[in-house]
Amino acid sequence: MRFLEPNFLWLLPLVVALWFWPRAVTGRADLRAFLLRAAALVLVVLALARPVVDTSVERGDAVVVLDASDSATAAPVLPEGVRDFVRGARRAALVTIGAVQLGPKDAELFDARLSFARDGSSSPLGAALEAAGGLVPSGVPGAVLLFTDARATRSDFAAGAQALAERGIPTFVSRTSATEPNGLPLSIEPLGTLRVGHTGRVRVRGLGATDSVRLESGDGVLAEAFATSADGRFDAVLEFEPPTAGFVAVRVVAAGGVAEATLAVQDPLRVAYLGGRIQGGGEALGQLLGAGFDVRTSPRADDGSLDEDAAGTVERLLGDAPLVVLDDMPAEALPEGLLEELAERVEQRGTGLVMSGGSAAFGPGGYADTALEAVLPVDFVQREEKRDPSTTLVVIIDTSGSMGGERVQLAKEVARLAIQRLLPHDKVGLVEFYGAKRWAAPIQPASNHIEIERAINRLDAGGGTVILPAIEEAYYGLQNIETRYKHVLVLTDGGVERGAFEPLLRRMADKGMTVSTVLVGGNLHSEFLVDIANWGKGRFYSVPNRFNIPEVLLKQPTSAQLPSYRTGNYAVDARGGSVWWGGERPTDLPDIAGYVESEARPGADVTLQVADTGQPLAASWMWGAGRVGAFMTEPVGSGTEPWSDWPEYGRFMGRFLARCASPDDGPYRFEARRQGHEVVVLATARFEGANANVRPAARTSQDRAFDFVEVGRGIFEARLASDPERELWLGVGHTDAGARMVEDRRLVVPSASVPEVAVDPADQLDLDRLAAATGGGSLATTGLRFGSRTTTGAVRSLAPLLALLAVLLYLVDVLLRRLPRRAASQRASAR
Amino acid sequence: MNLTSLSGAGFWLGALALAGALFALQRLRVRHREVTVVTTLFWRDALEETRARTLMERFRHPLAYLLALLVALLGWLSFGAPIADRDDGSDHLFVLDVSAPMAVGERFEEATRALIDEVRRTDRAHRHVVACGSRLETLLAPGEDELLLEERLAAVEPEACAPGVERALLVLARRAGEDPLLVVHLLGDAPVRTEVLALLGDRTRVERILPAGSDAGSQRVAPAIVDVACGPSASGLDRVDVWARTVGGRTDLVLVDGADRRTPTTVATADGRTLFTFEDLAGDGRAVTVEFEGPGAEPLRGRAEVVLPDRRALRVATVADLPTGLEMALRSNAGVEFVEPSRAEVVVRYVGDDFGGGLPALELSTADGDDEAFVLVHESDAADPRSLLFEALGDLGLEWIDGDELATATGRAIELGERVGPVRAFRLWAELCGSGGAFARDAAFPLVVARALEWLSGRADPHWIVRAGDPLPDARAAFEPNGAESTAALDPVGGQLVPPRAGLYRSGDGAVLIAAGPAARPFDDAVTSRDAAAPPSSAFDLANLLLLLLAGLFVVEWNLVRRGRMP
């Protein structure tokens, strides 16, 4: 026992004053009266001190939960055993879901009542469980008796069940019967992103069986599909093309009912188009792809005149576009650094990139050895052919007197060797100078061996050495000759006159004519001849004797790359998994009219290939965080002209581009979930540095903004209170430089509540686990009892009892005082 | 005025009985007769002998009777334990916030004192007091004596959990049109948003009681860890970063990793919160602690533990003679570490081998043995097969496979099936996996193998944010608390799993968690506040006044009796 107001106990000594006041007690009667009165006063003083005793609670509190919501087939009736148990409880509370009508006797059982969803609009079983546990006072044993069909419009049972288990409040369950709908759609779940103009898929699941399901919107029937039914459930995937962007209300009709939902349909896929060779390629591609793509072109891109000045334009064009298309755009036409930027965007940000085109793309477009070459899923292949370029050789032989004897013969030998190297398509001419100049053999095909040999044989030494007019003659002779190389070979002993050689030779060099010099016999070096060779961009040779005749290099056989863009009709095969074709893979694709040769790199997904060569026509692969595609012909050019009759071409192209595009719009990836009465939105930066200048933003359709806080680097969280019974439409995006919101995406946060008759049994409350976790059991098989986890006892006040005792003492006092007493004589006689 | 230990009828019946008894006693008075005595020596004896034996006499001395009756009725009324009638026609719900922010300073004690005072002012039949922390708990049911409140409050203290007042209101305070007005009295700082108030309906009025002399309603925020998050690190696939968010302005948070105390790599403050970044930790599933350096590192607010995500390479054991294509795909996977079966998480074997025992397995079957080229083996026969297969197409990347090519190459239809088995497995034809196998040449092959291993391992994604009161991503898993804090298993019983309060929990697969206390005011409060009324003089309530009056009358009547004024 303890006193709540112990200060009153200080009054107790004053009770002794009654002995003396108003006069001292004498005699037995006075003593008796004093004792009675003092005792009564002591009791009152004790009562004033508020004595209480802690008593253990033998009986607990019972909470009965009655679920009479829509899915229950009948209102629950309390069994007699339950009534008895409730009557024996310390206190009893009733928690009802839906409209519950209790008889008067049952209603009297309960001290408190709490009702949920009396209009039957929902079945918040989780909240009812939480309330049931909450109604059992702290420290008091309790028991929860749950009558339910276990179906709830919200599956938020955890908190209530956890509390019951932690507090040791046994829960006894009784499963009531529930309606079993047949052919009723339960859920409409978008599979991936739904985007206007793109084929989207929704999955419909339901209870029972139905032959088909139909997806409808305000615009009419969007799709219809057969459903597979088994084990009391049906399942169907419907494909449709959302006609409009925005929040689209749809309903699914099945044999047994209707389900409604709102789908978030995203805006057309933004495509940044950089095109060069094909005029109006961006617009044409946009028309080919249809309403599902927003192809944005740079005003200067189509002109093929992108340069450094256009860098800003391109940067704005790229923005946060999830896909960049480089179509027939020569690498050299792009601003400096853009290729590196594109490669970085693909690798780090996950931006999709598709290169397409013909003669201005891939290898022919000059992308070899650029930052994009490694990124592409194809190796550039360019076949080569060896070429021997045509040459015209004019041999100028010094036949002056100084060349007499062996020297002229040596010069003839050198000339012969040089001419022998020429091929039939080459040409050759012979000029001799001996004070004057003369064409010993005019320029003619090198195949005229006999004529040329005769001309050489006719040469003989004599006369002066005047070389300049001879070279001039050769220059004019070569003017009208059409060969790849034009070469003049001067054979002399070096004893030539000086003159204005340099201007002539440099003019010849400018016109592609080279002049080489050969010093014949005697000296090994002639500074003059070396100068002539240098000015003529030729070579200097020295032929001291017939044993040291050099090989005069007039030309090098070269290998030339053939154009890798091959024109002609080529059959095409479809390849790849269902993701590329949206179903059956076609087998009769039209031919193409040209393509860029390439080889698929290991790991690349080839979607189209040239039938004969197996070379890829459309291929893609993952590069870092993004997907890169290669379309080896012009999507809207001559290469695909035959496909204009292929009705599925636009869809295929759209699917190919969409697969390569980043699945995310904007710099953040958003995830929204319901958490009780809150909507929690989590924004994760998609790439490093995404949050440096822009922050995530979100607002509801009623323009309520979310306040994001950073909870980790690049991870932001925002919470908003929202009615869990209603779905919430959100626009999510990022802030721009002016802190205004740029919406990147729409989200629908579904209502946490579904019509109870449409609750998936798989999502219902697990009654057996609940009973086991709380130490309860089934009402039908388990004896009812209260939990024993008492941490504090009940408190009982003794003050009323003490007051009653004081009154009784007073009555005794009065009685003794008033009761007639026997006379002394009688008392004496009795003695 | 209401009586708490007597019914109205009982009181009046008792009062009538007392009045009757006293009336009878009043009439017991003897009748005097005149006797003449010769000397006063016999005065006393004469008195005795002349006393009449009359039982009843006429009722006299009504004032004395009234005094006796008053004394007796006061005592009887005190026995009835009267309380003042405070019924104002409304129901009153008192919600005491016992979440982590209430642990700051004297906030909780101030709130409980104000609660007791306020409860005394309300009608006991129409008041309900609940504590709201990680769960709802009644502290005083309607009709219960407020003495119980003090007793029960003694066992209540702030918990390491987020404020749940909004949830409590939505559970207990929604009223329909015909219900009496419910006045909700909030004690504590937990804010309530406008949207929540709107959901309660117009028959509910919410007010916050500010304890006298406290600053609980101010914007004072004591230093506390709000939450802890972790995620992949840029420094490597097997590394993680940890972020801790605090309020209160302290910048001395450290990460305790065994004997190592790490200071944050970066500290950034925005919106009144400070974000600490601890970079480049090994993601190996061990527990680390973040705490304030020095004072204030108490578990409730200044210290939080978190189990780092396990991002080590997947430990795989394989049989020796795998098809070359599969072997190459495994070897080229940087996320795979080859280990002995005893250390493995996943094994790769042929169907029928006992290699790896009961571990999840990537199993190679034969085209003759299995009709389907790909088979998912799952443990539970309760799983919806259609859902399982449908999800497998995406989860395992099977939709990227060129099925026509495989069918052409093998001369068999390529199908996906499911089985129920004792352990999770993914089977595929060994014929597809040789170096020349059609599947092994498919670009999707490494993707499917990698995703299959991931699916088999059952590794959860790294949990980004761990916070008491938020649902765990793996809602169906049962968690066992590690420690003496609670002995009950967290069991979602079909719903989301929400760790109710901070603490260290471990799941079956070794992942997770938990963090800490929430911010004091994460969002704007829409509740109007009022100061707590001055505490009533508890010593002089109605019952005590009656008792004091009774005591006084006892004394007065004693005086009268002793002076012979009371017949």
C-alpha cells in the first residue's frame, strides 16, 4: 500500500487532541467514545492521504474484431462461448469493419466500440488489428477475437500484427466465409513504360476464369486478348498503343466484372537527330516512326554544316535526350569533342546512341579511329584493291658531247630499265638535248616497246648541253596527259648550263609533275642535279658505271580501299529474340538497296543481317550504361527505299530505336510507393554529377510540390501525406537553372485500397501465421484465454473503503451513545 | 457529479438506510421522570434507578439528528468516490507521443505531467489516453481511474522510432457524421499535416497541448541521427558508401568499423540537415556503427548501426567438366569468384549430381532428359507458375534469346518450364552450352548465365535507406531481432515488413539493418497549439473536500457530545 497524498498524514497527531478537548476523557464510557471517534477520524485522515494498493489483474481485456465488409457473405454471429468469455473480461471492446448490427444483448457486452468504414467502402483490416491491440491497456492481459474473411482492401497488417505479438496478446481467429468471384479482374499492371505511340503491354490478373479480357478507355476498346485460366485464376497480357499521353483512365472488362485503373502514359520518346547527307532526314524519320517519337533536329544538322559554331546548338539538342541518332553524318562535320561527349554520355549516363547511314557513316564517314569506333557494335570493314597507278614518264637524255663513249650507253641502259618498269597503261616519251632539244619519241603508250627501243638506240652523243629547254618541252608535253603520276627523268653527266630552273621545276611540282635526276658516269655527286631533284620533288640518282645502275622509282604500286557502302539488292534475314520483334519473327523481309559492310562484334545482338554475307544490317550492344545500335543503311534514304512497301518497317525501326534508348528520361530515376498514409518518392541520380546543378522535383496533379531532401549522395527522398484510398498522379522531373520544374515523366501511385471483393487471396491476411505469432489459435479449436504478459498491475484506491469504515464507526458510536443502558442496581444484582 | 464506486440507486438506498437507522436511534432516547431525593449523595443512584426502559420515544432534537445524518451521509458519499461531472458532450482522445524526439531533455517528462493534469479535467467516461510510439497502446481506457494512468506511465518511455501520431489519428480518430465530437489532445512534438487532418473528418478536432514552461513546441532540434543509407561505391563493384543524415548541427559524426574510427569524406549541410559521407567501405555484410564523437552517442539518437550490403563477388562452385561455352561465360564474369563447394553460394552441376548438396544450382540437363530447354525449379508449390515464368522472361533475360535460332539449331522446340523442388535451381540443356552450341553463340548467353546466378543466389539489392518505421524491401522475409531488445519475430503476416523501432535485425540471408531516430520536425505542423492549463490542486478535489468536511464534522459533533449539547 502507498499514499498518493502522504502530507495529510501530518493531521494524525491532532487526533490525540480529542482526549483533552473540550474536556479530558474520564470514565469507561468516555474512553469508549473517544476510541471510536479517534478511530473514525484516523480513517478519514488516512483516506485523505489517498492510500492505494497495487493489485494484480486476474481478468484481462477482450477485444472482438468483427469484419462485416463487402466480401463477407453474412454478418458474423458471436458464438455463445465467445459471449461468455467477453462477459468474464475485465473490459471488452468491439472493433467493427463495415456495417455491423448487433443484437441488444450482444451490444451490452462491450464497454467501448470503434468502427471502421461503416459505409462499407473499404476494409481496413490492418488498421482494425492495430486498433484492437491499442485498445488493450498497457500492462493488462488481453485477448483479441478476430472474425474475418481475411481479405482487406489494404495489406498493411504488419504493424498491428507486430504489436500484438510483441505484447503477447493472443489472437484467436475465426475465418468467415467470403464471396468467391469468378472472372473478376484484380489488377492492371503496366509492363514497363507506357508511351504514346509505342506498343505497350499491361498485364491483367484475376480470379476465376474468363475467356478473354478487354481493355477499354474513353476512346473505345484499346485491346482484347485471350486469357489463360488455371487454378482459379486467369492471366492475360494485352498489347495496345496508348493514343494519348497523360493520365489515361482505363478499365478491364472480363467475364465476371470490371477493374479500373489509371495508366501513366509518357510523352513521345525524344530523339536528338544529327543528320548530314540526307536532306530532311530528321523529318522523314519522324514521319516513319510516327507519333511515338519526338525527333528533334538541329537546324544546321540537315545542311551538313555542323561545325564548332554549332556546338551550343548541338548541346541544347542533346539535352537529356534518351536517344541520339547519328544519321549519315560525316565525323568531320561534327563539332570538335562531340564524339567524345557522345561516347561519355553512352557509357556514363546510359544515353542510347544509334548510328545509321550509308556513305557518310561508319568507316566511309570517317569514324575510324574516333571515340565512337570502340562504342559501336560493329567492326568497320572496307575491302581493298591493289592498284598500280598510271604514270607518264618523260626521259630526258643528255646526248651532248660530254656524254660520249660509255656514258651515253649507260644513260640508255638506265632509261631502258626505267621504261621496263612501266605497265602497258603507262605512257612514255623521250627527249634528247644536245644544244637543242628534240623529242626522240613523243609521249606514247609504254606498250610500244619497239618504237621506244628504236628511239633509244638512235641516240648518240654530240653537241652542247642545254637542259632547260628540254625540261620545258617535257613540261608542256605532260600538260595534257591524264595519268596519276607524271614524271620526268633527266639523265646527264652533270655538265649542263645553269639557268632559271627553279621557277620551272616548282611550277611543275605544283602541277603534279616530279623531276628526278640521274648523274651518269664519273662523278658521284652533283649539287646542281640534287637541287633540280629537290625543286622537282623527285630523287637524285648516281650511276658511276654499269655495275651500279639504280632502280629508278617512278611509282609505288598502292592498295586502295573500295567503298564499303555496297549498292544493289540484298536479301535480309531477321534475327534476335522476341524483344526486337514484339512477337513472331518475320521471314519474308524485303531486300535492301544498299548497306555499309561491317562485321558484328562479339557480344553484339544482331537483329537484321544480309542473307548472303551474314553481315549485320542492324545490331546493338550494351556499352557501359547505355545501348548502342548500328543501322548499316540509311533509314530514310536510298538503302531502304524498297522497304517503303514494308508496312512494318516503321514499327520495326521504332522498336529498334526504343530498345536502344535509355529507359529513363531526365537525370533522375524515380520510384514512388505508398507507406500507410504517405507517398514516398525516391529519386536517384542516374549518373555522377547529375545533382550538381539540378535537383529532383515532383508535384501532384493538384500542384502540390514535394520537398526533396538528400539522404545519400545522389539519393533524394520526399514524403507527402495522401489519402490512401485514392490514387495519386505525379509529375516528376528536375529543376532547371531557374529552379523551375522540368517534367520528365508521369507516375501513378495507385490507391492502397482495392475493392474488397477484388482482393487477391494471395494478399490476404495470413490468419494462421497471425494466430501463431501472437500465441493465439483458431476459435474453433483453441480454448480462449488472456495473455499473461503483464508488466504493471492495476491500482485500487482504499479511500472510499476507509470512508465507509469511518461512517460505520460513527454509527456504532451513535448506537452506543443512544442505546438505553441498564441501571446500576440491575448491574449490581447481576453481579 | 458522478459516483465511481456506487451506482446512483445504491447511493440513495444507502442514504435512506442511514437516515432510517439514525432516526431509529434518535427515538431510542429514554424518558425522564421526576424523583425526589433527600440528599445529593444519592443523586447518581436515583438517576440510574429512575431511567426508564422505554425503547421508543417521540422524535426530538431534529438539529442533532440532522447533524448526525450529515456526518453519516458525508461518509457514505465519500465511500461512493464522487467525481465532478466534466462531461462536455465530447469524447476526448489524448495521444502521447513516445517517439525518439521525445527523449530530448525533459520533453517527455513535461508532456506526461501535462497529460496527467489534462486528463483529470476530463470526464472519465469519455476520455481515452493512448501512447503512440512504434505501436499504439492504451494508457487509460474510457471509465478507468486516472490513478492507473500514473501507474502505466511509469512503464512508458520514448522509443527509437519515428513519430506515429498521424497513423494513430487515422486509426483511432476518424469520426463519421453522427458521432459525437472527438477532441484529440496531442502531447509531444510529432507534427500532423493538413492532409491528415482533412482525412479525419469534421467531427474530429485536434489540438496540441504545450506543457507549461517548456519549449517543446518550438523549433528546437537536438542533435540526432535521422537515417543511414548505403549504396554502391564508385570505387569498386564490391565497395559501398555509407551516408548518415543528422539534425541539430553537430559535425562530429564518425563511423566505427571494429577498432577503426573513420571520419567522413565529406560533410554537407542543407535544409537544416547534415549529410555525412563515408566512402569506400568493403561491402561484405558486416555491421558498422555511426555515432557522434563524445557526448550524445546514446543509442536512441546519437548512434545507429547498419549492416553493410554484401557486394562481394558471387561465390560459385562448379563441377570439373563443364561445357566450354558455359565455362567461358562463367570465367568472363567479373562478378563471380570460384570457390570450393563448402564456401559456395551457388553451384553449377549436372542434373543428378550431389555436388554442392542443397545449394541453389545452375543445372545442366540433356535434351533427352528434359522436354523444356529451360526449367525453373522453385521451392514453393504456392507460387503462381504463370507469374514465375512471366517474370523469369525479364529477370533472367530469356526474352533476349533468339529462340528461333536455337530451335533451328537443335531441331527441338525451345520451351520454358517450371518445377517444384527442394532447392532453387535453373536448368538448361547442356547441348546448348558447348562452345559450338547455338545458345553459347547467342549474344544473350552471358547475360542469361549471369542473371541466373544472381537469381539463384537470392541476394537482395543493397538496401539504400534503413530507417525504423519504413518497410523493408524484402517484405516476405521474416526477420529475427539480434539482441535482447525484443524476442518476437518480425512477421509481416502477409503484408509489408516494417521494423518498428531502431535496432539491429538480421534476415535469413544475412542482409540488413537498422537506423535511428527521425528528425524532430520533418514537415510543417498543421495543428493549433494551446498552453496546458494550470495544474489542478489535486489534494483538494471533490473527494478530499468531502473527507475534510467529514473530519471537521466529526470534530464538531465530538465537541457537542462532550459538552452535552448533543442528546
